[in-house]
Amino acid sequence: MTSVDAVQRLRAAGLRVTNQRVQVLTALDRLPHPDVDSIAGAVRDELGSVSTQAVYDVLRAFDEAGLVRRIEPAGHSARFEPRVGDNHHHLICRGCGRIEDVDCAQGEAPCLHPVDAAGFVVEVAEVNYWGLCPSCATADPR
């Protein structure tokens, strides 16, 4: 994603364009499922300085505007991704923590239909598949 693309996405979402927001959005495009510290580091590389709190604030605004999805795998810090609106799921490595996207288990949202929805209108199903990535599986054959 270029800076021009980031500016267009911010404007389309109704958000004010700032250097920090542009850099956070481009970092999200470059980094696979980054945590806040990784995003802040990438932004600092471009701008020289940015507070971690400022990155949290930008990500909160992006989440509210529908530009990012926040995922919180058990035992891991929150991660962020720009892939939104398609109800995809995640493969998570128990060894190194690598996260990969995987398309919906049944092909359409909400992917899973509970046996008894207890009156709920299901909008999203979050599924995390846990295991070992190829590198970790090779290093630790079970």
C-alpha cells in the first residue's frame, strides 16, 4: 500500500488524515498480524518518534471506522489486521506464535451456525485453529 492509497482509505472511512495514521495503515499492510509494539516500531522507523499510546489511539479509531480487525488469541497480545468484512479465521502456531489467515470454514458468513442460538442473531463466528507451523513442526516432531 502506498501513502496515497492510505490517504484514500482514511478519507473513505471519514477519518482525518495525519502522518501517524498513514504510517500505521501502511505498517498494517506490510506486517503480518502485528502487535502494537511492532506497529509502533515500524511507525518510528518512518517518522522518528511516536508514542505507543498514540498508536493505540489510532488503532482504536481504525477499529471503530472498520479499517482494522483486532484479534486476541489466548495467551498472546492483541494483534491487528487490515483484512476486514469477510469473516475469515486464523491458524495460530503454538510454537512461534505465527498467525495465518484461513478462509471461512463453510464459505459464507457467519460460517458456523450454532445448534441453539438462544435467540441471538449471529453476525460473526471467530475460529482459531491451533497447531504447529511447518517450521516448528519440523523442529519438534511429535
